Amino acid sequence: MIVVTGGAGFIGSAVVWKLNALGQGDVLVVDALGSGEKWRNLPGLRYNEYRHKDDFRRSLAQGGNPMRVEAVVHMGACSATTERDADYLHDNNTRYSLELCRWCLENGVRFVNASSAATYGDGSQGFQDGSEGLERLRPMNMYGYSKHLFDLAAKREGWLDSVASLKFFNVYGPNEYHKGEMRSVACKAFEQISAGGPVRLFRSHREGWEDGGQLRDFVYVKDCAEVVCWLLTHPEVGGIFNVGTGKARSFRDLALAVYAAMGEKPRIEYVDMPEAIRDTYQYFTEAPMDRLREAGYHAPFTSLEDGVGDYVRGYLAGGSPWL
């Protein structure tokens, strides 16, 4: 049995999809479906059971491993960087993760955790993964801090030799549709073009940067799932690892890739960045991937053009948008 928390969510459902492709259907999906559209990520997947996260969390306190769980992929979290309820984020993202990690270690269960590139804050300390210098990072929102607190605790408790915590960068791809304003720019660009409008990108408000030239490490969700499943088969690999392509690309590059995949002539409109985020907006993120490569992961990462092409033609403009 493999447990995937957040298994109906964006990256979590992609992990279940990849497990299915590898022949694994003995999966417990843990999530909180609520009244939204997240459930739509589930019908195409094979899994044994769905359990609400609160019910699953209570079962951890009972101890033991009656379901004979072999591994837990912990993707379940509130990922909204705009969430303001710090107590909720601390309980849901930090405390829950710590409880689950302790349970896994006590029961000899492999634990793969979702951290986030949001832990790097404004990037002034760089984007080097691993535990060295972890205390110097200053996340810029409570979501990033809630993830950072787990990484700090894992280092302090000496768990990182046997636990993998993954700092995902700018993930895009199928099954993100329920995320509202937190959907990727690739998804939003497709919708804007389909509606007959231009793609809207932020102007630059920093000298030396072109409009739409702000850089991100855009990583395809299928590659994220590939990394997670590799870690499940390599329990000897532990630590904090970046998950990105290792190559930053501009938002303009992303928009052009969407236009190319749709066979449309580019039409980009630049709008002022809201003043509320202008002073803290990141102009560059890029994931050094040396540590994951040195740990033995050698699969290539999908290029921006190939990933967007697969996303647009295979899902957004295809017969079904879901994995």
C-alpha cells in the first residue's frame, strides 16, 4: 500500500497517475475534497480507497501500521501563497507533516515530503538545496514559512538521512484546474487566447529587465511525479532536494510556447504589476539540480516548449484535460 496525501490535488494526482503507469494500483488517496472541483482529478486514476485527511490524521495517533503501508507521499497541504490564517497553515502544513513523518519513521515507512521553492524567500540567499545554510532562509509568506518549518525540524531531529523533502519550483501541467488564481500562467494563457484576448504579462518595474522578462524555473508536473516515484524505489536517498529543470525561462518564453502549441500568432499585452507586490516580486528563480543528480537521478527534464506542447495539445485542447 502506498499512501498519497493530497492525492486528488495537482502534484498528488500526477503521482498517482505515474504510479498507475508503473503498475501500482494499491494506493490510498488522502485529501479533503470539499465542495470544489478537485474530485475531477480522480476518475481516471486507479486507487483502493479515498479517506478524508482528518480521518487519516486521527488514525496516525492510534499507532502501528495495520494497513501495511510501505510508503507515504505527502503532497497534501494548503498551497495558497495568499492564505492569511497562520494558525491554520501551521497546523495543516507543518504539524500534520511532522506527525506523519514521525509515524513513518517509527513504522519503517518511506516518507517523501513536498516542501517548496517558496522557502527561499526573495532569493537573496540563493537557491541551493540541502540542509547547509537552511537557517538563513527567510520565506516571504506564511505558506513558505510553514514548509520551511518542517525542513528545519527534519534537520534538527536528524531525519534527513532517510526522509526526502522536495522543493518544487514553478510547476505547470494537467490537473491544476481546481487551483483558481493559483493556476499556472501556462493554463491562464491558454484560457486568455481561447477567449480571443491577448496574453497579459507584467511589465518590468526594475531597471535592466524587459517587460515579461522575469524568469522562473518552470517544471512540468509529469517530471515532478517521475522524481517522486524514483525516490520511492531508492529509499537510501534522503535530504532536501530541488525539483526544477535547472534552467530559468521568461514569462514571455512561456507565453510564446503556448501560442506555438495552439498554432496562433502571438499577441502579448503588458500590464502594470500591482503595487502591493511590486517591491517584493521575484525577478529570478532557478533550481540548482546538482544534489539530485549526484544522488543518482539521471532522467532528463522536459523542456519548456515540449512540456507546454504536451499540456496544450494533449490536455487543454484535447479530448479530456485530466490525466
